[in-house]
Amino acid sequence: MTLGLVGFHLVMSTKNHPEFVWATFEHNTNAPDCTNPQTAPGGGWSFTSEPCAECLKTKTPAECTDCKFNTGITPPPGLTSDPTEVCRVYPDGTDPDPMTGGNNNDTNRANINALNDQLVGPGGFLTQLPADSPMAVWKNYSLMGGLWTNGGVGSEGDDVQRGSLELANMTMETFFQQPQQNCFTCHNYDPAAPLKVSHIASGLLPAGN
């Protein structure tokens, strides 16, 4: 069986950000943006059919009624359903407004696009690597966004989250692309109980072990 990596999260805790800095990456051929979609790659999109990709060029996802974009289908037991048509609701994991609370969305978008250009753009560091370089495969992936809190504070409350406030990976969180939904929706950080988060194994061994 041949498998391919279509998306992954990269998460790291630092001295000044114990809440973790959350980032997510996707393969460049996964799916187009829901609005102003990109030109399809030569082999087509992996998670969007050609007819549905064409529909996005002139219509909104809701108007492409036959496609039912980003809508999950629960098949009967033992059966499969038609593939889900996918598009990216929030490019760079960010809503289109210039600001959201204290978060500068325009700056966040510019930073993500600049980083991707430096790494995987036409003249990017990874793009220019020879094909036999073990790092050359990463030219096929792009940063979708990053998320953290202002000064490493708890993730709940007004005006504390920074970066891509609608961060989601289409391959793992296809149906999670909603306003103000992001990594902290499930991985909330509370400084008073820093180990009570889903990405920390905090179980204790019995005494004497």
C-alpha cells in the first residue's frame, strides 16, 4: 500500500509560550480556496472534483448545490459514501477583516505569505533544492497558519489569541472551518491547570512503580 502525507500539525511549547505555538501545513494540491480559488494543479485537486472546482470560479460554495462543500456524510454500516467535496474557507486561517479584536489579520496574512514565498515560492529555499535532496519533498507543502496567545496567557477571554484565529487543516478538520474556531477550541490552555489539556499525558503511575 502506498500512502501520502496530505497534512500535518506542528506544535511546540517554548519558554515564553507554554500554551504551545500551533501551526499546520498542507500539501499544495489538496483543495482550492472557497472564494477566489487558485488555478488547479496539473493533476487536479486531491479533495475537490474538477466540476466542483470549476463551479467555485463563478459561484459561492452554497450556490454549488451539487457539491455540498465541507459537508460530512455518515454512510450506513459496511457501506461507503461519495467523497466529500472540500474547499478552504479561511485562507491563512484568517477571516477577511483587517482586525479581529487586538489581532492584526492583515499582518498575519502577510507574514504567512512571505514565509511561504521564501520557502516554497518560485525562488524559495526548498524549491531550489536538487531533486535528490532529502528536504526537497517539503517544497510540496505550505504553511496554512499559526496560533498562540498574547504573551503566553490563558487561551480563553477577549483579545488574547494571536495569529490565525480560524486555523484549521482541511484534511483533518474539514468540517471545523467556522468563525473563531481554532486549535484552542479543543486544546484550551489554563495557566492554573497547565496539564489539563488534550495534548499532555498527565496520568500518574501507582505508588512504588
